[in-house]
Amino acid sequence: MIVCSFCKSSKEIVKSGFRNNKCGKKQRYQCNLCNHLFIPDDGFWKMKHAPEIVAEALSCKKRGMPYQEVSKHFYEYNRADISAVTVFNWVKKYGNTFDEFNKKQIPRLSGKINTDEFVFKAKKNKHYRWVSKDRKTKCNS
């Protein structure tokens, strides 16, 4: 349900064309009660880049890429010219939201799991780390 940003009314809202900018085309609405034009907030309010680019940058960072490498990744594939600081700000702004979303997702496992054991030394002590991963989906467990 669309709500007017100015008078908070949900009645008498009509579509009123589109707004075009660098990140794409967004539907514009008009409230007939207060006669204002507005675009509802979709979570990416006043963002210069498309939501797909923001989501891909967060995904790259989640997979372990440093901020500088994420920036180079987008520059090399001509997707966008993003600085490492921009990626850092996106992680601060949207990181918790995407983590909560990912925790709600239920992975589909194939039933065959590979397990690896890592042994490493830290301060003259041996430490063990076990990692399990599904064969087909590559989902960590």
C-alpha cells in the first residue's frame, strides 16, 4: 500500500509518470488530497547506484573480498566506478539488514557433505578448525 510522504494518507493516490535518473526508472505518485508528487522509499532512498550494484557489492564483501578488491571488481567489469569508502559505507548502512534476511533463508542441502580439518599454530599452540560444506550447493554448515 502506497502512503503519501507528506500527509501520510493512503487514499486518493494516483500514478503520475516516472522519474528517470542514473540508477533507472522509478514510479512517481501524486496525492490528490495534498496535491504533492512523491516517490515511495524502497530502502535505497537517494542512492546514486542501482540496488543490484549495492547488493552485489555486499555479497562480494560477505564472501571475504577486501574493500579495495570490491572496488576494482566493479571498475574492471565496467559496472560502476565505486570507491572502497563507498563500499564500506554500504556495508555499515545495509549490512545488518542483509544479515537478518540471510538468516531467515533455509538452505536446500543435497545430503552429501564434505568436511575439512585445518590445523594451525598460534602462539606455539595447535588449533583445529573444522569446516563442512554441501557438495552441490556449496553451503557452509
